[in-house]
Amino acid sequence: MTDISTAAASTAAMTAPATTAAPASSAAADRAVLRRAGDRGWLIDCRALRPAQLATAIRERRWARELREVVPAARTVLVVAEDGAGMDRLAARLRALLDEGAGGPGRAGSAAAPRTVVIPVRYDGPDLAAVAERAGVSPEEVARLHTEAEHTVAFFGFAPGFAYLDGLPEPLRLPRLTSPRARVPAGVVAIAGNQSVVYPGGTPGGWHQIGTTTTRLWDVTAEPPNRLSVGDRVVFRAVGS
């Protein structure tokens, strides 16, 4: 079984033919809906569940060896089997997992403690002052709020190595820029909505740039190239210029 951390995985989840499969109980229906996605996939529409935690719980099952991909996104988890012959059996397993409450609040979905990755940041971004003004705080307070928050890798998408980190504190939650920048270099730390990102480089970007880091989170020459994994905790640490 392999993980996919590119936009192609999320696109597959959105474009695959889907039909609704009723969950095992009404309680499970409140938490998630299971939909058929192509001839070998099930798409879990996470209503009250956390996709990253649910994906981790699925990967930990013994039957996960029969899966090709488990791909969390913002509100869904795409589960793709190696063989399309046992799709009803896979659906039953997924329904049972949903009935257990995997991926719900207070359930980490993993027996092992998540990794913690520390990222040093210079809070010197071109949008820092504007973010501070809109939040009604000082630039120093923006840095403090950002570094004291608990950030978690929720999913990957948009570009290889582009990790969406949940956990941005409420005062810093702003909509994306109305006019995105055409190209954002690697190492830019930016925020939007309830998330933070560290740009891998070479992509457009409409997030508010509040800082920079020299830490490389995506390196095609490394093995694996991605330093982060879904479920990892990220700690931003302020450093001098």
C-alpha cells in the first residue's frame, strides 16, 4: 500500500463515479457517508470525522494490505483496493470502522504517538503587517499565536509536498487573498482559513505570507522526498532574522 500526496489523488476522488452506500447505522450516517468511487474505490464523505485520523485508522487494519491507496483530503478519504472483486467486503469493513467511531473527536486513530516536526521560522513575511492589522494585534502577537498553536498535518494536495496543516488559532483565520501571487518560492510560511502551509516552491499562492523557513520539507533527491506525513504534529519556532 502506498500513499499519494499530490493533487492527482484528490482529483481522482472528486471525478470518480460515485453512488451512495448507506452506512451500518443512523449514528454512522451522522458521522460519514460511504460512496462508491470507480470500480475499485470507496469515497468516505467525512461529516463529523477527521479525515487524517480516519485514514490512519484504516491503514492500521490488517486488511489494509489489500489496499492500494488511502488518501485523506479536506473532507473525504478515498480508499482504493488492489482488486475490485471484494468491494462489498471492503464496504462492510469500512462501515464497521465508522460504527466504531474511528476518526472522531478524542480518537487519534493510532496507537503510536505522532511524530513532532519542529520548523524554525523568521516572521518577516510581506503580509505579516496586514494580517496583524486585520486580527487587531501586533506582528509580534501574530508570531506568538502561530508558534503556540497545535498544528497537525491533515492532508496533501495541490502540488507534491504541499501539506495542509490544521490548527490555526481563531484570531488569525482569514480568507485567501483575492489576487494570488503567480509564483511563491520554497520555504514561505503562509496562512488562510484554519490552516498553515509551507510552500514547496514554484507554485502560485493565494495565502497570507507571514514568514520564511530554511527547512526543506520537500526534496526530490531525498528518500522519502516528503519530510512530513499525515498526522504529524508541526511546531513552528520563531527565530531571529
